[in-house]
Amino acid sequence: MKKPVIVISPQTHEIKNLPFEMKMYATPEKNAWQLQQRGAIPVMPSFLSEEEAEQLMAMADGLFMTGGADVGPDLYGEEVEEFCGEIEKDRDVSDMNLLKAAAKLKKPIFSVCRGSQITNVFFGGKLYQDLNTQLGDMIKHPDYFTTKTEESHVINIVEGTPLHKLLGKDSIGVNSTHHQGYKVLGEKLIPMAFAPDGLCESFYLDSDDHWVRCYQWHPEMQDFNENMDKILQDFVNACVENMNK
């Protein structure tokens, strides 16, 4: 049986414990493993030009925008503040090229953490460069002392949204390892869930012909979790549907 091909956005990783330093294109193992477990073929390219991204996405059935470094504030019209984290300019360019190609070709887009943030920016949104600095007293969003497989806080799901219809629940527990967040959602992006402090945690694109789902947490890291299983399978199902068009 033919399987859907899903492009995973790459990040870089530096290896410094060899006789020489080496920079690699990388993605966490879970990103690929979760897709394979659900019957998809994951493919991770290097950083791509606009033309390369469009050629690759024309052959693929979906796009998985992954986590990583902070998104460059220049992409949403702001100066870099001192509390902004590490930025990968080359990755920003490549990610935007992948998103542009996927949007043009109406390929399903599934985004987590940084991936959801740059997806928001692609559609015209803006970000908080650091939640604690810019918003003050909030729940612990950058919860680096809890593993990504554990729940850090609850999110409240908006009734009537695709996420609510998928899970049939008003709230669920999620992990949380982000210090940035959505400040303004982009055009036609609709909130699907909020943290108890009011921060948007998930959104979708209001479109009849383009499937886009974005999550601030990492559903791919929460193994053996019924809610996350449904979220991941929902994406693969959308890619299968796209493949069969």
C-alpha cells in the first residue's frame, strides 16, 4: 500500500566532542518515529531555497514544522530584544520557503512549538520574544524541569474547533518548553486552545481546502497518550487524504 510522504523541517546541531567540530542537519528521533508508526514516510531535507522547497513539496503529501531556535523578529517587523533567544537565520529562510510551497500547493501543515510560531508569522502574525519579560506573572511555560513526556499544565479547548471535535474534551494536559508565544495570530488563524493564563496554545487555518493545525506544545513527545495519538494520527490522515486527491 502506498504511504504518504511527509517533509520534516530541519534544524542544525553542532557536534563538538569529535576530533573536529561538525555541523549537521537534524531532527529529534521522535519526529520521524511518530510518523512512521502511523504509516507515513518521513523525509528531512537540508535548508532549501524557494525553488527547491516548491519542487520537494510538489512530491510530498504533507509538511511537519518542528521545534528549535527562536524565530527572527525581523520576520514580523520587530527589532531583536536582549531577551530574545538564539536565532538561526538560514533556518528561518528555509522554513518560510517550505511554508510558502506547502500553502501554494495546499499540502497539510502540522506545526509544533517553534514550528507553530513561524507558521503564525508566515500568515502575518506576531510573537512575544520572551513571555516572562513581556507578560510578567504567568504559569511556567518554559518548564525545563519536567520531561517532554510529562504534563506541565492544562489547556482549555475552544468548543466547536477542530481540536474539540477531534478529542471530545474541554481540557487536556500538555508539556511546555517554550519561552516565546503567539502575540497576534495571523490572517484566518483561529484559536483552538488557551492556557489558564490566557495565552493561546493552538490554532488552525480557517479554510475549506487547506488543512493547517498548530500546537505550542510537543504532542510528538508524549508517548502512549491517547490525546496526542489522536492529534498525530489526524495529521497523517490529512496527508493520506491529500495523497489520494
